Amino acid sequence: MTLAEYITSLSANPYFGAGFGLFGVGAGAAILRKSFQTSVLLFRRHCMITLEVPCRDKSYQWLLQWITQKGARHTQHLSVETSFLQKDTGQIKTKYDFIPSVGQHFFRYGNTWIKVDRTREQQTLDLHLGIPWETVTLTAFGRNKQIYYNILEEARTMALKQHEGMTIMYTAMGSDWRAFGHPRRRRPLESVVLRAGLIERILKDCLDFIDNPNWYTDRGIPYRRGYLLHGPPGCGKSSFIMALAGQLEYNICVLNLSERGLTDDRLNHLLSVAPQQSIILLEDIDAAFISREDTPTQKAAYEGLNRVTFSGLLNCLDGVASTEARIVFMTTNYLERLDPALIRPGRVDMKEFVGYCDREQVELMFLRFYKDAAEHARTFATRVMEKQKNVSPAQIQGYFMFHKHSTPDEVLSNVETIWTLG
């Protein structure tokens, strides 16, 4: 039998014809499915634009809040975030924020429909927060990236308005900065009473630094500024920094150099990724390091407290890899304990003594609590200075708080109790 006759006989066989037909149908369906998948992939690649925002990104929470309030306002699949706000009356208000839950959501932005996919990886954790890793993916028709830029800008602006007039305190968590507690109302600079001229001098220097970055660039000087406030405890160093941050509209990053697990590399990284427009605060800098001139016995007492070295701190402040556009404030109660290398110009550009109250400070503090009592204020200041000159603003304020419902005459009659309260 020839090959042609053999093929003819097979085609006449009903079983072979049925099998060949099924094979043809299956192959055709597979080709169509593959073609459809390829077409969808090409369509998404060339006709759609996608934005993925991971939970570690700073804009993640901004975007979720914006989607809730401006985008998918009518979605019925929600998650709740509970927070507490302090009113001007001092009462605590419970606030519930509803944000889109895990899953798909749709909303319209202008003339464009956008699909939102919020996914959660149960097997992957954010090590810093201890929560499952999440991402939000936005998908829209077109190829214009500007739509996502506009959305992120609106989300950022909305988030900033919520914290308008507030000071945010940041603390180091792992290799990043996290907001610590609730945003605080900005403290007026006038609420801090220091020696005459001190506040104005530091504020003027800070404003000059912030307003003139090109002056540093043109002269090849690193664009950073360091301040050291030293003096007895309770004299207003930390309070002034808090009020100064509010005046400059800056936030505060509090860094504890004695924290266990803090290394030179992590310290350098934290300083380099500090939030913009923030003051980096190193409180009680004398407690973290001792002078290299101290005795071996004193040095041995400090060994093992932390893993940050003194040379590592110096390199972070003004080394080759140190960051710029940065304001650092240090505080100490014992200036004599600091190593001269730490407070030399370039690392500390301005040193100011914040000491005990003088007569003018005591009068101003009296008038802050008891207005329209100038004569009483002068008499009170005279009695305090005659009794003991070394009195801190914290002691004066504590005395006034104890007598907050007393009359100026009653306050004058109990001056001697200032040094016995507490």
C-alpha cells in the first residue's frame, strides 16, 4: 500500500477523524488562550500604568487616608485605625479612621477610573513594626505618570494639614525614624523665659543658617549647624528646643546615644535619613561618653554601656560621610565632662549657657502667671534673689503651679517654700 493510500484509509477511519478533530480543537483553544494572555499582557504594558506603594514607604499611610477621603469614599470594605486626640479643653477624643481593607477597590480621579489592590503578605513581616508586609497597587488606563504624581501630592498636602501647627517627635526604631506619641501643639517661643538676649541670639543664628544655604556652598563649607546648651538641670534647655522647633516649623528627632544596639554604622545611617526640616536632639551628651582625659578607673565604669564609639560620633557629626542640611542640638548639665574634640568649632558652632534665674527672669515668670501685678512681681523677684540666687525656672514654675489658685499677695507670703516643695 502506498503512502497516499494509507493516509486516505486513515482519513476514512471514524476513530482517527474524531481524535484528530479533538486534537485540533484543543490546539486551537490553547493557541487562542495564549494569544489572549499575550494580548492582555501587551495591553497592560503599553496601554495601562501601574504604581506600587509598599508599606515601608513614607507615602503609604498618606495614600490610604487620601483614598478613603477623596477616592473610594463609597467602598464598603473597610479597616479601622483608632487614635486619640487631645482637645484644647484638655479632654481626650477618640478618633476612628476608616481605610480601604485588603482587596480590590475602584474610584474615579478626574476622568480616569483607577483600580486599587491592597495586598497583605501573611508570610512576610515588617521587622520594625511587627506587622504583615502590605502593598497598595494603583492601576489606570493611559501612560501619563502625572496622574500618580498629582495623587501623591494631594495625599501629602492633606496629611500635612492634619499636623498643621503641631510638632512631631521622632525616635529611632531600627534603621528608620518613627513618630513617637501623638503630634504636640507647637509651644510658643514666648512661653520660655531665659536670660535676656539668649533666645533672640540663637533664633537669629538658626534663621540665618536656614535662609542662606548658598553662602555655605559658595565657600565650600559643609551646610550644617551644631549647638550646645549647657547648664544646671531644670533651667529650660529642653523646653527652649521644643519652642524653637515650633517657631522654625521644624520637628524633633530625639536620639539616645546610650541605646543598646546602637552602632557607629546605624548612627551614621540614622543621621543621613533623618526627616527633612527636623532638629536632631542629643540630650545629656555627657552621659554617653567620657573625656579621653579621665582616669582609667572612670573609663572602666563606662565600658560596655553601648557600642557607639567616640570616634564614630565625631565622624558622624563632621566626617567625610556625614550629611548636610542638618541642625543638631546637644544638651548637657556638665560642660567640663565633655571631650574638647566634641565641642570644637565645626561640630559645635554655638555654645550657650542656660543657667539659674536672674531677677528679670523671675519677674517675667511671675507676670506670666499673674498678669497686671508688676509691683508684686518686683517684690517677689527681690525676695527670691535675697533668699537664694541659685534658683531654677523649674523651681519657680513648680511654686506657681502649687499656688495656681492663690492671689499675688498669698504667693508673696510663702516665698520661702520654693526650696521645700517637691
